[in-house]
Amino acid sequence: MGIERPTLAAMRQSIVDGAPEAAAALAREGLRIGIAAIDAIQQGYVPGMHAVGEEFAQRRLFLPDMMAAAEAMRAAMEVLEPALLRMGAERPVAGVVLLGTVQGDIHEIGKTLVGTLLTAHGFRVHDLGVDVPVERFVAKVSELNPDIVGLSALLTTTMKQQRTVIEALAREGLRTKLRVLVGGAPATRRWAEEIGADGWGKDAVSAVTLAQSLMDSRPRVPFPKT
Amino acid sequence: MRPKLELLDRPLIERILDEAFRLIMRPGVRVAPQVHGLLADAGVGVEEGVARIPEGLARQALASAPREFFLYAREGRAVVRYGGDDVHYDPGSSCLNILDSETTQPRPAQASDLARLVQVAEMLPQFAAQATATVCNDVPEDIGDWYRLLVVLWYSAKPVVTGAFSGPGLKTMLDLLAEESGSREALRYKPRAVFDVCPSPPLNWSEFASANLTELAHAGIPAEIVSMPMAGATAPVTLAGAVVQHAAECISGIVIHQLAGPGAPVVWGGAPSIFDMRTGTTPLGSIESTMLNLACSQIGKFLGLPTHGYLVNTDGRSVDAQAGMESGLSAALGALAGINMISGAGMLDSVACHSVEKLVIDAEAIASAERLVQGIEPRGESLATAMFVKTGLRGDFLKLQETRLLFRSEQHFPSAVIERGGPATGSNAFARARQHAAELQAGYARPRLAGAREEAILTFARGRARQAGLDALPGIDRAAVERV
């Protein structure tokens, strides 16, 4: 069937406006009039996220606008995901990400921002929270087999834990199966290189771009099924 | 008249405090289990880790905190007065990186880099106190906090602004200071250091921070509460709202501190900033972050407490015009606000990197700020007419006795770092600062401790370092270490 262009445009606009109630209402309306959930996502809401990202890159939108857009995306997905499942489909997952703020550091905002934006861009994010011990990262990597591990640290005194986690992953033979991204105020590209990370995001938006490029470029080594 | 800058009027101060007192009651303040009993004994309800602190108790704690205290130089002279409108500066603290003087690129700081920073700061009178300015990347992490202090005490006789990274680290740092002072009692009598203690925004006194507050209060060593609301991220986006949160965090910290040690010295301090809505960073060089520091300090002064702020830093990554603009501006504004201790000089890249050259240039900004707050004073009965009687319309003021008598009081003379007329050198400020830093270091002589105490410090440090698997003491004179 033909898709109602104005409704898809409205879906896109609801993301740009950062309007979760409108995004959810449009999702319900779309399903009611026969728009497939996958079309609503890929032709309505995702273009909205792309538009917001582009505006952010052009310095016309700011982080609160991004957060609002991500919240609108989440609201729309809450409506659409059950419909996808009923159809036996899933939104294509851009990648699986394990996120956490390293041990000794309880700063949350940057890590949460990255998680929110990754989710809005189709990644499946497992957020371990803050003050996460090395062993927990290792255990969760073994359990979830993520594509990417994101390590956040705000303090110069705790950022060394990023190195500790990377070393622990290597010791357990897990390091080559995934990519490690580091972030947080004191982290730099040079620091990422020094500790053997695969990338450094200077901010939440660049972290998303980096994660997307890593997923595009990386031949993933599957975990052995034991 | 001493010029003064205040950003808040009395009604707004009262509104800020009113809301701060309400915040510590509702939603309350998250506190660590080890202070639940302390608070409960004072009648504070603690449920699910959240303390609801009544205004009456908070006001009692604010009243019992000292209005002023002093930090002492090694020889026992009081050199830093926390109180009133006295203004002092110290370098920024705990940087992971140092800007390499030759490559002008950041690299991980070593103990020898910290030693050099300390030596240069020791020679600059603009710094009344030292700071444990960098992390030493060539020592094991778990001794990182006290090792910085060792390097500072080894090369400096000035007071120190410092802080611990862990509970055991704090105890070792206090022991190290006691070795230098002779005993814990001597240290308490004439404290050589103030310890930064940081709540986690919003309104959270973690296990480590709570333990630091109580340990310092018991030891009678000054605690400096460094509240760090990030307006728009971990605090309300409005500057006034962030000042409210800062006040609530400081007040709740002072309650814990004063319950643990009534009358123990404590500082209303902070490193408040905005949250950059483009980059998600904390631009400490921004004018709004400076405004927050000034406003937060004004609340502390209104309460009659010693104050601290984080200024004289930049978000730029180079020692360039942006660094000079941001650091110089905040150095002057902080002085006008009468903040007792202003930390941050020497730092680049939103406190991620230290630079000896920037420290030297910042010292010039600080000297200018100090001249600024001296203000404009009448000197003698006549301001100008008496001099005109002598010189008439010839205008040869350069020959007047008054000129020779007064020009040193009227004018500040910067070092050769500041280009001001004279033959063109063709060098930029960074190059001149590098040259000046080398000259300062060449003229530096280590202030020696009496032999027994010096040996005691080294013996103490060697013992603790060996426990951490470190045989040498990086950054400390090898010959001195080998003598012990």
C-alpha cells in the first residue's frame, strides 16, 4: 500500500521537535492507518534522528535538543516494537554496546548521554551504571558478546581504570572479539592510543559516529560456542 | 578603597540560602553508611541512604565552623589566611598530563615534571601555596596521592593545597605531613596543608568523601569542600539554581564535618561550571563558570566562612591568546571577589594538562590582579595640586621627588615575560615564559629540613614505596635517598 507521506513527515518532525507525546501518537496513528512499523521507523523516525544529528553538527542544535530527540525516538519505539514483534520482525540492530563508568568514578551524565544517543541510533545498549568493577565488565562481556565496550571516566584519578579494563579483557582472551571506546573529560585520542583502545569520542555525538563507523568497518569475530 | 565585585544582591542571597536549606531537607542528601550514626545521633533522619537535614542543625554547624584559619610555611610562619577578603593563589591540582616544553604537546606527567612545577612555583611569590599539581605516572597508582605530596614537601616550604584519592591514601598523607611537622599534634597546631574533599553532584556524599570529611575533622586538618555542580547536566541549568545546589552541598558537608569535629577548620570551596551544550564538556574557562565561582564564594562570605574557587584556567589546549584571555580575566575577577584561595593556575584544556610556561604567565596575571585589588589610593593631602605647584605647566613630573618616592607603590613591574616596549625580542609569550621558568629554576635552592626530619620523611616514603613494589623514589634527589 502507499504510505501517507504527510504522516511520515510528521513522524520525522516529531523527532526534530523532540516531542515524545507527538512521536508516540503518530506511531499509533501510523499503525492504525496501515503504515508498517518498519517503514515508520526507517522512513519517518530515523530520518528525524539523522536530521537532528546534522543540525547538531552544523551547531544549530545542542545537546538538550539531541536528548529530547532521543526521548521522542524512545517513545515512538515503545509503540512500534510490539508491532514489529507481532510481525515476526525486529528493528535492525546497529550493534550491541556495553557501557559503564569505571570503578571509583560515579559520574553518570556523559555515559548516559552516549547510551541514550546510541539507543536512538539503533544500537542495543547495556548500561552497567557507574563505579563498575573490572570483573563486572569482563563477566558481562563474556555473557553478552557485545560489539563495543564503552568505558567512561570523568576524573584523571579514575581514567587509569580504562587501561585496567582493557588489560583484563586481553587477559581473558576477549579483547580481540570487540572494540573498546573510551570517553570522559580527561580522555584524549592520545590516551586512547596509549592504552590500546580502538577509539575515543570527544563527545556523545562523535561517540555515536565512531561506533557506527566501527560497525561498518569491522569484521566481527564470533565467540566460540561452548 | 579596595575594589570589590559582588554578583548577588541581598534578596537573591537570601533566596539562594532559603532554597539550599530546603534542598537538604527535601529531597535531602545522599550520605554514606559510615556517617548515618553520626547524623542520626544529631537527630537527622536517614532513610535508604538519604539524610534529611533540618535547617536548625545546619545553622548550628555553620556557626561552629571557624571564621578564619591559617596555613603555615614549613618554618612555622602563617602565610595563608583563609578568611575575610584575603586572596591567595595556588596552581591547579592533579593533572594527568604536562605540556612538554620542547614539543609543546601534552604527555603523561612524571614525578620529575611535578618537581619542576613545584620548583618554579616556589620561586614565584604570586603563589602563596603549592598544589599537588600533577599525578606522577611513573609511580604505582595506589600510592599516587601521597607520592605527589612527598614531591611537593621535598621541594617546597610553602603550604600545600592537596587531596587524597582513597581513604588509606589520606591516612598516609596525614602521616607524611606529621613526619615533616614532627607530630600529628604539631601538624594540627600549625597545619601545612588543606585537603580538598569533593561531593558528587547532585547532593551526594560518597563513602570516600564522607570518610575524608570525618577523618580530617578528627585530625583537625583543614578540609576544603570542593562542590562541582555542572549547570545543565548535574545541576540546574540556571546559574542561580547551580549556586543553590553548591550551597546545599557545602552546607551538608559542613554538617557532617562539624558533627565529627566541632570547630575544625573547613572551607566553602568549589569548582562549579556550566555544561557545554555542544560538546558535553565542562568549560572552566567560560565566563559563566567564572561567574558561578564568584557567586558561590559570595554565599560563603555572606555566611562568614573561608572561601575557595577554581579559576585562572583555560579550556584552550595551547599557551596562547585564548589561555591568556580566559585565565587573566578570571584571575582578576576572583581577586575582586575576595576569594581566599584561588586554585587553577597553570592548567590547560579544562584542567586536563599542566604547563610550567602557563604557570609563569599566569603569575603575571595574578600580579596584575593583586595590583588591581590594591585599588587607587590618595597619597598625601594633595592628589595633584601640590605637584603642579612644583612643576607648573612645564610638566616635568619625571624630575619630581614625589615621582621617585611614589612610583614603586603606584606601578606594578612585570617580569620580562611581559613585553612592554624596549627592544623587540622577536619572541612570543610562550618562549619568554620558557626562558623565565629556566631562570627561576636555575635560581632555586631546595629548602632543606633539619636532618632528622628529612631522614624521617625519606625513611617513611621508602618504606611505603617498597610496599607498593617501588624501589626508587622518582623525582627525589637520588643522593639524598641513598643516604638514608
